Amino acid sequence: MRVHLIHCSYHKCLTVYFRRIMDAVFNRCLPWGPGYRHYNSHLEDFYDDFHAHRVTSINNRALDLERLGRFRISRFIRDPRDLIVSGYFYHKRGAEDWATIASPTSADWYFANGFVPEGLRDDGSSFAQYLQSIPEEEGLLAELEFRKHHLESMALWPAEHPDIVTYRYEDIVGNEVAVFRDLFDFYGLSSLERRLAIWFSRRYSIRKRSADPHIRNPASGQWRQHFTPRVRKMFDSEYSGLIRQLGYPVD
């Protein structure tokens, strides 16, 4: 039985970087093979089709491991508090079309597994417009609501599994090639696949693409600058256990 190579991450956690590498290797350089596909957060589409590809990826979801057959899963995680800060600034500028949809519904945001904040439902504007119209503190709280399903899914993964490897965003940035070399060894890629993937991991690294508009600020610990006591209290009331579970410092 073939081993399925699957990558799971979260919005604003190097998802574009991973996708660029895999698309370049398996769809452009090796177009005769089964290829690579990214499913955003479309869970049922993933389950229906993941087995047909050499590598697949999906965001913002915890997977039912019993439905996967033989697998090797890589996971990227990031301090959830920094995900909130990064997402807030990214969504505020309307960088993606879905953030400019007026009066969005859960169906509109299914592809991102996003939760529509209560204030936005009452406001009737787009997510970007809503964030632009309110103070930063309120915007961070709205982003925290948006991330509800993402953060819940983080807690559902097993703490340890022999066929799952987890890398922290904080350990990847600035060390991309070494981390991806380890990841490709874990996947068991062929010599050709590995050489290509390492080359593209270097080409698309954050250092090489510092002018990329998708990248705002890759530094860790930004939440300490932006979380007000109110935001911190709200986050801790819901997710302090998750921070401990993931092994990040509480303060």
C-alpha cells in the first residue's frame, strides 16, 4: 500500500511557502507524476481525493487518521497568539478576495474554516472593511473569533505519533533549508525529488522573498506588543490550555 504524504498547517503559517515548493517540484518539474494538490480547508474534497496525488496539503483542520490508510503527515504550527496578530493585519488590508465579501456567511468562509465574528454579522460589511472601521483591540478580538475552528483543531491532534512530524514556525523561519531537508527525508522522497525540493526551499525562503507582499513580519512574539490586557484575558479564558499543550511559554 502506498504511503500518503500529507501536510497540515494553518493560515499565516508558511502555507504559501510550502505550496510554492510542492507545486514547483511535483506539478511543474515532474508533470508526468501524480502531482501535488492543496485543498485549503475543504475537508470532504480532501478525503475524496487525497490518495490520487503524490503530496497533498490542507489547512486549519484536524484529520481523522483512520481514514488515511498508510501516511506520513507533516505539521506546521505557530504560537496561536502570533497567528491572531498576523491574521489581523493581513485581513485588515483585504489581501484576499474572501476578506472583501460583504455580509459573509459560514458557507463563504468554509474554504478557510473561518468563523464569522459576531460584530461582523451585525455590521453587514466585509471582514476587511470591518477591521478597518474598529480599533485594533476590537480587531484582534474579531480575529480571535475568526480563528475559533482553527484553534480548536490544534488541540485535537495526538501529542505523539510515529508517522507525524511537527515543526514550529519559530524554528523554521531563517532555517528553512535545513528544516525542509529533514522533512523530505521523513517523507522518503526520491533523490531527484529531494534535490529539487531543497533547491526550491532555498529559492522561496523568506530571506529570498523579503519584498513579497504576502509576508508582513515573520518575527515571533509579536503578540506581546499587540495584545492588550483585555485581549490577553479573552484569549487566556479560552485557550491557555492550548498554549501549554503546544509547549509555548505562557508569558
